Amino acid sequence: MSNVFFILAIPSVAWGIASSIVITAFLSKRGIKTDFLFFRVLVLKYIHQYRQITEEKSGRPGPWFYSYIISMNLALVFVIVGVVLRNI
């Protein structure tokens, strides 16, 4: 049963990665330099910059911000439930 939750976490992580790639493409189009060598370290900084830019423009964070946050939180929940079920 725990394997089901681990398998469900995989598409959630993939969606989060796709969202972060779209966010960095958005920033690159706006002239903000993104470092792909340290992408994993700086991804939260890029997401914060995306949120600031979209809030200035429309008053609300952009849809990719919510997409990233929801997908990664969902993956975290799936993994935690999978670990708990495995240990029962």
C-alpha cells in the first residue's frame, strides 16, 4: 500500500520541476540571469523573484508559483504517508 503513495509522489515532483523550469524561462525573458549550474540551490530564489514580479504586475502571484507550491507539498505529503504506512 505504501508503494502507491511513493508512485503518486513521482508525478508531483515532475510537475514541480516543470513549474520551476517555466518560472526560470519567465525570468530569463524578463532579463533576470538564471544560473543553471546552481539551479537546485537557487530555485527558491527564482520562485520568490517570480512571485514578486507577478505581484507587481497583477497584484497576485502568478499561476506557476501556485503550481510549484502545490505540487511539491503534495509530493511531500505522499512521501510522508508512504513512509508511515511502510513502518506500520
